[in-house]
Amino acid sequence: MAATVEEISVNRQFGGYNRRYKHRSTVLGCDMTFTVYFPPVAENGKVPVLYYLSGLTCTDENFIQKAGAQRQAAARGIALVAPDTSPRGLGVEGEAESWDFGVGAGFYLNATQEKWRAWRMYDYIVEELPALLRSAPVFASLDPSRASLCGHSMGGHGALVIGLRNPQSYRSLSAFAPICNPCNAPWGVKAFTGYLGEDRDTWRQYDACELLRDRSASSSSASLPPLLVDSGSADKFLETQLQPGALRAAAEAAGWSGATLRMQDGYDHSYFFISTFIDDHINFHADRLLAQ
Amino acid sequence: MAATVEEISVNRQFGGYNRRYKHRSTVLGCDMTFTVYFPPVAENGKVPVLYYLSGLTCTDENFIQKAGAQRQAAARGIALVAPDTSPRGLGVEGEAESWDFGVGAGFYLNATQEKWRAWRMYDYIVEELPALLRSAPVFASLDPSRASLCGHSMGGHGALVIGLRNPQSYRSLSAFAPICNPCNAPWGVKAFTGYLGEDRDTWRQYDACELLRDRSASSSSASLPPLLVDSGSADKFLETQLQPGALRAAAEAAGWSGATLRMQDGYDHSYFFISTFIDDHINFHADRLLAQ
């Protein structure tokens, strides 16, 4: 049966269109929403795809409404795909008690604990959503074989982990204020304990720094996509939750020559920070996505 | 006593700062919030001011978070001042029953009906807020003697009416999807009846088209500031509430040679529309605000 999606809103912007969709997710077992920005040139041919993974408490709408990414995406001719951050509406007991666990806090992993078995955002982002973009006729103007990943905070963690584990699937990776080493950060420890259980060895596959350490240990020579990371020096989560220094050390140890890690003076964790540097990220990805 | 304001949040963006303030409004009799975006060059000297008046249901935050105006304001070196849309917290019976009347729906007028006597957003925008910007030390880098007005929907109506009644105070005016002829639009009739009473003659001072008709009748030769208006052809409120054709006819009849009224194909009433054309508006105002 062909994948079906329902368009639930459309808004023109910068000559293209933001289209918000609802579909039934087989992986998650619930209805999910996501938004695609189609640049103007999508009317005349296929355009590559930049996925944007949002942070804690966000839906598919925050980035689309606040980051100002569509201006440069229109100029460069790339599509933006903004999924939601967790399953919703399943009614799991306690799913909405915390802002950093459950609804709005999927952490882009596949849960192994029975209670949270529906939390499989890793498979949703890596497999189900790209398959939907390839198969549904409304996405005929997208070329998901040319894809890149960007994300913010928890979504920056998601972009790093998914990109490191599937380097052949993404041409470039970027993140704003990512949670770099969740095994050693309060948000990550809470999420991983709840979704994955107490065995910390199972956590490492969802931690960018640990994945890079594994590469160092195995002397892997497989190439990694280029990476751009911006963090803000006034981000109140910088040292406790985000730890960009840990990513820098792990990337250097792994010999990730294409990794550019920047610290932006005076910027915080908000979309005001993201909007300031989103053009840099769009251009970073577009240069790779549009290369022959 | 010097005017006092309390800074309640600050976020760096595009090298400048969004600073949100709270102050006690004498005119309205309640605490009010507003946000100022200071461009980077405000650290080195005085910058002119562009006021942005928001639409129904909005606070001072929608424009600041969604329009993407700070990028070009930073590039041109002008400050953005985004006030709230009505008094809040007064507890007037029924003030929150409608989304288009009472809280969030001040309509930039001075109410004459006893129950709504606190609704004096006209005086707040024309007098109290500029006086605060002139007097409070935290605004020393602003030059409110160089000011322009922009607004959206109800705020577009506000920008037009305030600019037409105080042409010497503003160097330029612009609006997105303004309510052009509120005396003949359902939103306007509801608001004016409630705030101003049944005598329609008292409504005309708050209607851009009626003010322009008065100019035509009096053969006024006083000059009007240049005006830029964008409306969207897919705006569901276009014909019933906004009526850009009425403004066009009134502006032509009044000989307003500096008025540019544009219709943007396929755009709606949302901030996606505003963000697409905000650079045009920033540049339109900056060209006048920065002229010697």
C-alpha cells in the first residue's frame, strides 16, 4: 500500500511553501506531524533535503516559525524537513510529567524498556521518514538521496549520532548547541536510564563522543561527513548538559578533519542564537548537497 | 521622578540584543511589557527607531520571535521597538471573552466608554512610550526623534492612523495586511462600538480611509510621510476585514503620491508572509531614518 500523508496546512514564504503533514507512523504506532519547506525551484525539478531535528519540548513547528531558515533555503534551492521530537498521544502513564522525558523528549533513540517501547525516533528519522519522502507522490520534487542533517540541543545530539552511525546517508552534519556527551550529562542520563535501562554499555551507541572514541579505538578509516557546530558562550546549559569541549576532544582523537566547532560569544540557547547563524548552516549544507 | 523600566530578559541576536522590559504605564494604569532590538552599532552611537505595532491576539513577542526583522535591522543600524497590543491584568469584566476585543485587541485608540477607559493605546504609543524612550537612561543609545512606524493587521491600522494624525512625528509608515477601513469591517465595527460607543462620527478619527477623505475634503497640503503596504492575495481576511482597495482609492483621492500599495500573490495573513517582505520594509524605513 502506498504511504499516505495528509496536508494539514500550507503557508507561502519566500516564494516557496511550508507544508505541514500528518501521517500514521508504523514505527511509532501513532499519528505524527512534520513540516516541509519547498523552495521555489522545487516547482521545476528535484531538490535535496536538509533534515532539522528539534530540541526538548519542541514540535515540528518551532524551527519553521522561528529560525528564519527558509530565506536562505529558498535562495540556495534546498528543502527543509522538520519532524516532531517524539511520539504523541499514546497515553503512556507519566509520558507528560517531565519536560525532559517522554512527550517532546524522544532523544532520537530506539527505547528498549517495555514501557517506552513506542519511543523509536531513531528508526523514525533514519528509516521511516526518508522512506515516506521517497514514496509519497506529494514529495516527488524531493530527492532524499541527497540529504544532510542539522539539529539543536537534543536534536543536535540526534544529528551527530545519526550522522556518525550512518555516514554514507548524509552529505553533511551540523548542530546548534548539541548535547555532545549525553552519557555524562543530566538530561542524557535521565533519558537513557528511562528508555534504555541501567546498562550503560547500551547507551554508548547514542552518544556522539562515545561513538567517536569507538572509531579511535578501532582505527576506522571510513570517512565521516563534514561537520559544523555552533555553541553559545552565554548558553546556561553549556557546561553541564552540552559539553562542546568533550566533542572537540573526541573529534580530534578520531581525526575528524572535516569537523568545525565554533564558540559564539554572548549567545544563548534560544532561537535568537539559531537564527543568527542559520544562514551559515544552510550554506554549509547547500554547498555539499548541490555539488555534483 | 525619572521613568523607570525593568529589564526582564535579554537575548543576543545578529550581533545586537533583544531586550524585553516591564514598566508601569501611567496612561493605561497597569504594567506593560515591550521589547527593543538594539543593533550592533547602538554600542557606538545613537540609532533611529522603528516601532512595530502587532495585530489581534499578539503580545510584544510575536514579531520579535517570528518576523526575522533583526537581521536587516542589524545590517542597517536601526532599533526595533515592539510594544504590547493592549492593557493587561486589569480584570475588567469580559476583557478576555473575545480574541478580537479587550485583552490583546487595543486597536490603538483612546476608548471613551467608561468600562473600557483604560484602553488608551493611542496615547500609549504616541506619547508615553516615546517619552519613556527619551527619558530612561537604558535607552540612551536610541534617538526617538528619528522614528518610523510599521504594523500588521490591527497594528497596520494603528500605524496608518497614528502616522496620518501625526505626520510630523514619523519619517515613514508601512503596514502588512492592515485593516484599512475599520468603520466598514466587522473587527472594526465591534471594537469601535465597544470602545467608542454608537456615534459613528467619533470612529472616523481612527480610520485611515476616513482620515484620508477628510484630507481630500479640506484640500490639505500638509505633506504625508511615504508609505509602503503589502497585502497577500491568499489572506482569508482580505476582502471582509482588510480592504486594501479602499485604502488605494482614498490615498489616490488624497493625492498621497508617496504611497506604494502592493499585492503579494499567494501570501496569507501569517508571519510567514511578514518574514518574506520584512527586509523590504526595514530598508524602506532605514533609507528615511538614516537620511540626513
